[in-house]
Amino acid sequence: MKRLFFTLSFASVLVFTSCKENASSKINVANVEVAAERDAAAKKVPVMEFDKVEHDFGTIEQNAPQETIFTFKNTGDGPLIITDAKSSCGCTIPEYPQNTPIAPGETGEMLVKFNGAGQNQITKTITVSTNTGTGVETLRIKAFITPKGAGPVGPVK
């Protein structure tokens, strides 16, 4: 019992004497200014707005390559950066300005190529990773695919 009391007393004295320094005297004013500028810049968030988030190719023949362009605009306060764009399958390939800053008010384009694989009604998604507030934007393409030689094809009306 005496050992326990002695150990607790010693630990208490050690804790109380180690906190005598004045923490505010250790603040570097230059670091505070840099941190304030960094925090102000971090509040400027880009916003990515697309002209469309879905494109319908209509009725197409199987394995007929297709392309569409998704146009977007940075309507936010900070530069927009697209870090990645991935499709839900290997038959869809997005081409985009990777890691290229797009200033507020500027526009950009994302070309999406689709090789026409599949049958019947298909829907593919493209997930765009950005530095926006949400961090991810989602686009879709869809088509009705007919077998080769199945007759005349054209847009669905």
C-alpha cells in the first residue's frame, strides 16, 4: 500500500512540474501567417458543372465504335483538377485533361469512347475523381445494341 501511494505521489509531482513552460512563447509568427494563407486558399473550392451527365447513343450496331464529348465548366472559386477518370468496363475509355488546373470560369472537355460491345440495352458509368467538394462526379452513357446485320439502325425517336 505504501508503494502504491509513493508511486502515485511521485507521478503526480512529475506531471505538475513538467507543465510549467509557457506554450505561447513557442509560437513562430511566420508559421502562423503561412498557415493562415494556406487555410484561406483551401476554402476556395472548385465546382464542376457538366453540360450533360448522361449521353444516349440510341440504337447502334454491335461493335460499332462511338464517341461523345462531355463539356464541363469550373463554376467554383479555386482551380479544378481532374486526377482520374475510370469507366465501369474496359469497353469505355475516357480521355481528359489529367492533373491540368482549370481556372474558375474556364471550360474543358472529356472525350468518351465506347466500342459498342454488348447486347440489348447497356448503361456504362464514368467516375471522375476531382478536387471538388464532393471529390467524385459520375457520368453515364447508354445505348441499345443490335447484332451485326440485324437491319437498319439509327437513333431512337
